[in-house]
Amino acid sequence: MEVNFQFDWLAAFESIPHLLPGIPWTLLISFGGLAIGFFIGIFFGLLRISPLRWLRWPAIFYVEVFRGTPILVQVLFIFYGLPQILGGPINALVAGIAAIAVNSGAYISEIVRGSVQSIERGQGEASLSLGLSRTQAFRYVIWPQAFRRMIPPLGNQAIISIKDTSLFSVIGVGELVRQGQIYIATTFTALEVYFMVALMYLAITWTLSIVLRQLELRGLAGQ
Amino acid sequence: MNNTTQPIVRMQQLNKHFGSLHVLKHIDMQITPGEVVVVIGASGSGKSTLIRCINGLEEFQSGFLEVDSNELRPYGKSSEALQTIRTEVGMVFQQFNLFPHLSVIDNITLAPMKVRGWSRTDAVEAAKRLLERVGIADQADKYPSHLSGGQQQRVALARALAMEPRLMLFDEPTSALDPEMIGEVLDAMRELAKEGMTMVIVTHEMGFAREVADRVVFIHQGEITEEGPPEKLFDTPQHERTQSFLARVLKH
Ligand SMILES: Nc1ncnc2c1ncn2[C@@H]1O[C@H](COP(=O)(O)OP(=O)(O)O)[C@@H](O)[C@H]1O
Ligand SMILES: [Mg+2]
């Protein structure tokens, strides 16, 4: 079969102003969702390492449910399913943010748990031996160290969540992919437009990677 | 001040299990204020567990334990006494356990500020005096990872002393150090002993033990086999187990 196509650089270039409005939506959904997901993650991550079994159990359940189901199904459930329970429609933006929040929250709680548990036993013992309470030991000694170790995996999760928002075109929220689809419907330049959409995701995720690398280089993240 | 003749640690018939492992067996032990007690014994004999019971890092299952008139009950059921004891008992660990995210000065001031409620100014001033005392006044603003092992252990000592403890516990404080750094840590401990600090020291440094100890306790498989003044225990050990242990460690 003969391959016969031409990449239309002009069409690609011309699509840019039509795609750009998607970027704030993509950023808003991903970072809005991640910010909430971070608190969900801290909450369930800490429950997960509680000495009390009846506190651990809901955390395990939460993680299993939201890590074990596809985020596409989660957002469809929230946007189309929940209104049947709530008795009114849910804004697509809210649904998107909620889906990122509950989904990233499950992964982040595992990140929180792992980082806290990775702090050497001796740190807590030294704190207690100095007379600090368990809460003080956690707040001043364990958490600050655990938080540094969380930054690289949190960055990784942020990149995953940013890419996950592309699925939310299905609920009609005007993020990058959705803007591309709308534009293609009038120009039929799928190749060029999706190429540009991909570049825009790369620009976002790359920027984030660079910021994270800087944090690690300055010793604010990692060990 | 308490009556100085009253023991600061009273341990009677203390038993400790890790699951089915009977780690401490019917331990009786008293420590008088100002006394320096060195605990020796083979690896796994229960030395660490014994001193970690004193500040409640390990809970025990039966027996009586009182530290400075605060009773610690079996299964850790005495959190208030525990808190009091920990503010009065300092500990130095084999692995230093300095807080890597805090500078040397912040390592030392953390507990006095958060537990004792000292102002930052007071805590820093006290910390600087302590650093001078352990001979590393010039390292105050560094982070632990930038110090040698010997310096780190001296910071750990200063950190514990900052709480103005009435009793200091040492769990093999020089075992993780390169040989050339052992001396500087032992010197700091020797100074402390001279100043009259009550100390319980787990160590394999027999020369040091002989020099600073008022009393040496030999522990074997969770039991105190023999104890006495260093000359007596090192030169004329009564028990065969003590003899064979000493024969093994003194050879090196
Ligand atoms: N957290 C623990 N869980 C189970 N067993 C332990 C634990 N800590 C120590 N042990 C066991 O208790 C015994 C005494 O240990 P330890 O007090 O550390 O001895 P030492 O300090 O004399 O080397 C050893 O057999 C050790 O394996
Ligand atoms: Mg030990």
C-alpha cells in the first residue's frame, strides 16, 4: 500500500489559537483535582498507617476501589450517574475535578503511606526519647522528612493526572482534546491538530518535570 | 532535689517477651543517682532491650519498673509516667538518629522548645554551650550529613543533654564509628561521668568500661548472670559464662 500523506504545517500552526483555550481548562481540572486529591491522600494515607484496625479498613477500601476502577468509568459515573442520586445535573468541570481528586487521592494516599513508613524507626525513637509526644514527633520529625520523599512520586502522579484529563472530553468539558475535536469537526485536519494537542500536553508535563528536577537538585525533594 | 540515696531506677522481676521469645528474664536492677553502670554481654543477649525498657521504648509484660519515682506499668499502660520519664531520661543510640532535615542547632533546640517550652533564644544559648562542651561549637549551622560519625554522635549527646536529663542511656554509642573516632566520643562520655551524671552504658569497649564504670553488669540470654565493680568482674569473674565471654572479647 502506498503511503501518501502530507503534513500541513500551516494547518497545524493555524490550529494553535483554537487549541490554546483548552489549556486553562486542562490545568484547572488537573491541578484543582490534584490539590483536593492531595488532602484526600494525606487523610487516607494516614488512616492507612493508624494502629487502629477500624481506621485502616476504610482507607484500604478507598484505595482499592478508586485504584481498581478506570478513571473513565469514574468520571462517567460522577457526571451521568450521580445526578440520578442527587436529582440535578453536575457541572462538567466539577465532575472532572472530582474525578481527578478521588482518583489521584487513592494513589496519593499510597504515596503518603509509603513515604511515612520509609522514615527509619530510629527517627521516631529518638524523638520519643527526647520527650516529644507522638504527635510532636510526627509533626516536627517524621512528616517533614516524609514530605521530601513524597515530592518525586507526587510529581509523577501529577503528570499522570494531567494526561488523564484528556479522557474528560467525553463529558464535554472544554479541555485540550475537546478543543481539538471541535476544531477538527470544521477543518478535517486530524493529523495536524492532534499532533499539536500532543505537543501542548508535552509542554505542560515537561515544564512540570523541569520544576521537579530543580526541587530535587536543590535538595528540597527526595532523600 | 530528691534524696540522693533513693535509687533512680528500680527494676524488679522484670520480664519481657517478643512473641514467644523470652528476652528479659526476671531482671532485678537498681541504679543510684550518680552511678555509672556498664552493661556487657553477647550480641542478642538483651542489652538493648533492657535499657530501652527504662525509657519505655520497649514495653514489658510483667514485673515492676520505677524511674525517678514514676512507675512504668506492664504493656505500656502508663502514658503520663512515660512522658515524664522520657523528659528526664536521655538516650544516645548506636546509629546516632540525628534529624537529617534539621541543622545541628535545630536538632538540639527542638525538644527543649517543644517539650520544655523554652524560648528560642534560651534554647540556642544552651545548645551552644553544650556544643562547646562536646567540642564542636563551630559546627552549629551544619546539617548532620556534613559531619563525621564522631561529630554526629557528639551532637546526639548534646541533643540528649539539652533536656537536662537526670539519667543517660547509651546503646553501643561507638559501635557504628570508625576506630579513629571512637576516642572523641568516649572522651565526651568520660567528661559527663566525671561531672556526676547517672549513666547506663551498653558497650563493647572493655577498657572504657573498666575505667568509668562503678558497676558492670553481665547479661547472658536475658538474665543478669553476674555484676560487680569493674576490677572484680573483669579480673576475677565468678561465673563460667562471664569468664568465657570475657575471654572472647578481651582477645581482640
Ligand atoms: N523488635 C523485636 N522483635 C522481635 N525480636 C526482637 C526485637 N528486638 C530484639 N529482638 C530479639 O531480642 C533479643 C535481644 O535483643 P537485643 O536486646 O537487641 O540484644 P543485644 O542488644 O544484647 O544485642 C534478640 O534475640 C533479638 O533478636
Ligand atoms: Mg543491642
